Amino acid sequence: MLSALIWVPIITAAIMAFWPGNITPKVTRQLTLIVASGVFILSLILASQFHTESASQQFVEIIPWIDVLGLSYHLGVDGLSLPLLVLNALLTCIAIVSTDEAIQRPRFYYALLLVLNACVAGAFLAQDLLLFFVFYEIELIPLYLLIAIWGGKKRGYAATKFLIYTAISGILILAAFFGLFFLSDASTFAYESLRHHTLPLATQFLLLGAILVGFAIKIPLVPFHTWLPDAHVEASTPISVLLAGVLLKLGTYGLLRFGLGLFPEAWQILAPSLATWAVVSVLYGSLNAIAQTDMKKMVAYSSVGHMGYILLAIAAATPLSLLASVIQMTSHGLISGLLFLLVGVVYKKTGTRDIEVLRGLLNPERGLPVVGSLMVLGVMASAGLPGMVGFISEFLVFRGSYPVFPIQTLLSLVGTGLTSVYFLLLVNRVFFGRLSEVVENLPQVQWKERAPAIALAMLIVMLGLQPNWIVRWTETTTTTMTLTNQQLTANTQTVLD
């Protein structure tokens, strides 16, 4: 079942890209949506059959691959990866539906979307460090092409900058994986076997440092964040949805799985510094968002701030904060996806994203009232208002982190207030007041343009009212992970002593 999540999209993409005959754009789009919907349904079936009381990997698949390298095709899913796996499948469907039907080179475009979906799923499912790296690196290719070919005016610059940053990220992560493999005298790159290694603290700090910087670039955290606003501004709306909603989570997932999971003792020592780093990212991202006049760039900088909450939760490493980190990843994926969709609709109908130009779009007769209403809901969710998934995820982050890092948690709370400030500025300037003469006589928003945003808005409210639908998948895994890390830390200290 896990292999189907990876190989069905890849095989379909290969057929579409290399089919010798003509395939109409309509058929290409329908086939892609059918396959992506099938993957989403399969992920829901996995979730329904997932044993929430078990913390071990489930639906495991192991096939020997390259024995001389200790590399195996080893897949599995647990409470850390399952919510992200479902999120990836959902947002891929959203991206396909929100793609312009008149897009150029549709066969190549939709094939790249399917490959991107498959590689992200493979990274979340991989239980072998080298296998994770393979998927982690391959996903750069379709994302680079999707920005470079279908992006905005400066798409070449943005795509190249993204590629350089993330290539450096991959080099650091691979170096850390190989260092761990050779220095621990392991015979395999299997995650569980390497997790029980014993290395001197100095070596752990060196390897963990490479992992921290590598995944910090992907997340991204300050000061490695500069590629993200450019990539978002130049990427098309569907690609921005996937970039913010899923691809950034490869970084936070990597920190949780391979940073904290492989080096719990070194992580514990560095945790105060990591919590401070999280505060810097939260405040810097929020303050930069306030200064933006481009709606898309404002939402992009908000992502920098909100990803800092996840680092704070992982740094605290309590059962509740680790649970909160996964919930915040899922919450941010849904909320950022909604915001980028709505910004895309506004830009398509008005021809601008400048908040100094736009005004009065909530006008019920000549504006975009439904889009405006959904935007108000989205910014309320991002600001953490009760009744929406953003509230429960941020509340869990702060509640789980406060006992360990009270000062850093209180400073991060300021970021929540700043979120309200910059999104209030956006909504007040763009959607309230008299309709700007520059954007009068707007084209009508079609139902198919609203449907993806409405679906995400419904999920944001439903999961805000019933967060246990996500919590129950993850709680056992994060609690067990905390206990295991404590035991590994104690055992390592005993050996080193």
C-alpha cells in the first residue's frame, strides 16, 4: 500500500510525459486528478486502518536494494508521518483543481506535479536514511522546473536561488548521514539501527550541526530564509500552495525525525539555543510581514514566523510539545494553502497584489465578497482564534514548551500578536472601505475557483472544533519517542562515563 502512494503517481507521470500520441489538455488534467484523488483516498484508508495505540512503524515494506552500501527499500508510517502523508495527498489534489485549465505544456506540468507528490510521500515514508535522501533530493527537480517554467517574470532567478540553497541543504544532510554511518560502524542505513548508536558528544554536535543547518535551510529559518519569499512571489498559485503547505514540512519533519530522533543527548544540550533561534525566526518573520505591500510576500514571511513555532516545540521535546509540532505542521499546511489560494484568486481577478492599490473587495455587488469572507476566516485561523485549527496547534505548542522554556515561549507569544497586526492590515486595506476605482468591474469568480478554498476552510474549522481527529494519530508516537529518547540519553551517558 505504501509503495502505491509512490509508484502509481510516478508511473502515471511517465506515461503522460512520454506517450507517443496526442493527449488533450482536458484528458491530461482529468487523468492527473483521478490519480491524485486515488492517492488521497488510499492515504485515508491507511489512516482508517492505522493502529493509534501503537508507536511502531506500520504497513512496513522492506526489500534489499544495494547490499554493498547497506541500502534497502524500507518504508513505514507512524504518527509523525501519517498526518503529513494525508496532507500531501490532499494539497496535491487542491493544486491540480486550482491550476489554470489553459496552462501551457500541460502534459509536462501535470507529470511534474505527480512526481513531486510521489517524492514527498517517499521522503515521509522512508525508514532508511539514504532512501530518505534520495527522495529529498529528487523532489528538487520537479519543483525547480515548476517555478522556472511556469513562474513569474523573475522565475529564473527565484528558481536558481531555490535550487542552490536546497542543494547545499542536501549536501549537509548527506554528509551527516554518512558520518553517522561510518563513525558508528553500522552495517546498514536503517533508521532504527542507527538510532541506537553511541558516539562521543563532540562527534554528535558536529553531525547534529550539519543536520540542523541542512534542514533549517529547507524550513526555512532565519538567516537561511531569503530564498522563500522570492520563490513564493514568482511561483504560480498551485505551486505556492504545495511549497508552503507540504514541502517546507520536509525540513521540520527532518529535524524531528533525524535531529532529535538520532541525537537526543546532543539535542538536549543545544535545546536552549534552538528555542532562542525559534524566537528569532518568529519575530523576524512577523516583523518583515508587517513591512510588506505585496500580499503574497506577506503570507510568505508569515510562514517563516509560523515555522519557528515548530522549532520551539521540537526544542522543548516534551510529549505535549512534540505532539504540538506535528499538529502545527498540519495546521500551517492547511492555513497557508488557503491563504495562497485566495491571494491567487485576488491577483487573477484584479491584476495586482499591492495592498496600497486594492481596497473594498468585500463589496457585495462589484467586489469579491466570498473570497473576502474566506480571507477573513483564513487570517483569523492564522492568528490563532479559538474554534479553528490554528488555535489548538499554537496553544499546544505554547503549553508544551512553557515548562521547559518559559521566556522563549512568552516571546514567541508576541509573534501571535504580530500575526494579528499584519493580517489585520491586509484585510482592512484590501477588503474594507470603498471599492478602488483601479479594480472596478471585476470578473466574476467561478464556483470551481472557490471550491478548493472552501474545502480547506471547512477542514480548518472542523479540525479546530474536533482536533482529536489528528491528535489520536500522533499522541502515542510522540509520547513513546520522548520516553525512548530519555532512555537513549541515559544509556549513552552511562557508556561515555
